[in-house]
Amino acid sequence: MKNVDVLVIGGGAAGLICAIEAARRGRKVTVVERNAQIGRKILISGGGRCNFTNLDTRPEHFLSRNPHFAKSALARYSPRDFVRMVERHGIRYHEKKLGQLFCDRSAAQIVDMLERECAAAGARIIPSCTVSRVAKNEAFEGAFEGVFQVETNWGTYTPSSLVIATGGLSIPKIGATPFGYTIARQFGLGIAEPRPALVPLLFGTADLAKFAGLAGVSTEVLAAAGGCAFREKMLFTHQGLSGPAILQASSYWTPGASVEIDLLPDLDLIPALREGRAQGERAEVRTVLARFLPKRLADRWCEAPGAAALEKSKPVAMLSDREIDAASTALHAWRVAPAGDAGYDKAEVTAGGVDTAELSSKTFEARKAPGLYFIGEVVDVTGHLGGFNFQWAWASGYSAGQYV
């Protein structure tokens, strides 16, 4: 038996910050991580430079069954709090856009920082450690009531506080598993159905035929789903649509619904085409569209049957009002009905998770299982793209670390 005050299962962003804070309070803390390396999701994030927070973090940048749940933790641990740690370790960083902060050099600096902070606080980290069984300790003869027994390949731990920081189902190639949900259900906690989020969307058969060959084409759009709209870049892929605007919208998209895309958010097409017609514009429609859209997209849009009710070779001067109106609707309100999403392999995060109604928003302790805590991505709180999910990991981990 290995007696510790706090056992954190999961050596990712949330688990490590929780361990640091708990150990600073004098608690005896051990972190167990099933991978041989801690912080693997940190290492691959932001193209290897880790978008570690967003200066514009606000509760409205998160979705959950309970939109108020995240407010307490986000207020107690701000982006500036994490930035102070980054600066204390001499890690150089920059703001890319929209408040997104990235390391100048490497995401490995963030992992190294967290590892050093754990060591300084006295928290022990054990990699390549798999958990085979979790139970309340009162089930075992001679054990103390109210603590847990956690069996691993490194031995059996008996913590008084057990923290589940195992993340969601996204990116299984780096070790994502449903372990956290399994433990939650074991202790009678409800789960908001997990699903891929911040994920590319796939074309249906008809759209795939229309827009095949545009892979790599990118343009700024306004993409809307589930009542939320995002103005950023969209990228055509071999299978459908991606890019920041689509990834953001995907978190609000539900199967069977459409995504509405404004391909020309900076232009009102109707007056633009009518003005061209009035001036006797002899240029072909596709040539005019190519002034505002990537040429490959403008050409394909006019070629695609029914895509814009336009003839690519028709001069603008010859367009009717009906054709202009139809073109405007098609380009400003392009409705895409995705056949599905690209799944957990391509999803940056998992939406859904342990129901927030089961947890204290102050301590993250399970109401039905005293001493059991859930933090980070395993909880039903999902951030927008741009560093918000890391800030949620830091904030939820820090908050739980004050109480475990």
C-alpha cells in the first residue's frame, strides 16, 4: 500500500496544475500517467508551440449544459496568472491574434515548466503507470473509511482525495481513453454524451462531387451553426471543410443540421453586381467573383450545377435581377448539410463529459462521492478554439488543487 494524500490520474494540463497547487499546500501528491511521457497533448498543440491561453477568456467562450458552471474557476485563475508562471520560467511567447498566446520556441517548454513546478512543490510524477481498479477503501478490511484504493502496475495507492484528469476521447493516438467516464459512472455520476468538437466536417456525396479538387483552398468566411457564428478562415479539404471557422462551428453543429456559410462577409453582392451591370461590365461572372474569392473557388462555384444559378461565361452586364438575387443567396447563405464529422481522430477536444450538475463549481468534488474530483476536458465544459481549453484546464486544476 502506498499512502498519499492526493492521487491525480492523468499527467496532462489540468492534472499537473492541480498537483502543483495541492503540493504547495503541504499535501503529499502523486500523479500517475499511463503514457511514457507527460503532457502529450500540450506537446502537439499549436503546431508544436502550444497556444497555452487566451487573454480574452470569458465564460461565453465555453459551452456546457450549464453555461454558468465555469465562471467560478475562470474568475479564480485568469490567463494572467498562468502568464506570470510562464514569465517566471523565462519562456518567451507572443500573441498571434485574437488574444491567443503561443510559445516562441516549443510546447516542450510548457511541459518542462510544469514538471519543474511539480518537483519544486514536492509532487511526484509516475509515467507509464496504468490504473486497473478504483474502489472506495471501506470495502477492504482494515482500511480507513472514506478513502480510495487504486490498483496500478506500480502498486496500490490509498489516497484520501482522488482526482480524475484523464481528458476526453479526442486524439486516441496519443492515449485518449474513456477511463474518466467509466469512473464517473462507477460512482453513479451522470454523463453528458461525449462527442467530437473543434473537428472538420465532411461533405455529403453531392457536395463532394461539386467541390472535389478544391483541397487546400482557404478563404475568410462567416460560418454559423446552432445559433453561433464565427468569422475566421475556412479550408477546403479532400473530404469536406476545416479551418478555424468550421472547427468553431462544429462544436455547435448537430447531425442532420446544416452549417450556413457566408463566403463574402465583407461584400454585399447584390449592389456590387447591379452596379457592374449598370456600368456595362463585360467581364464574365467568374472573373468578377475571383476579385473577392480565390480563383479556384470562383471557377468551381460557377461550374458546379446549381451552386450559384450563374453561367460562368455570362457577362455581368447580361445578368437578370433573378440571377443576381440567386447568386447573392447562394454565396452569402451557402447551406452545407455535412454527412458527419471527421471523428475523434481529428477532433481537438471532446464536448460533453461528466455532468456539471454532479460537481461543485468551487471545488470540483463529486457530490455523490466525497473525495472524488473531476477536472479539465473530462468535465462537460468545452472551450472555443484559440487557447480557451488550456485555460479551462489551468483554471479547473488550480481550483481543485485548493481543496483536494
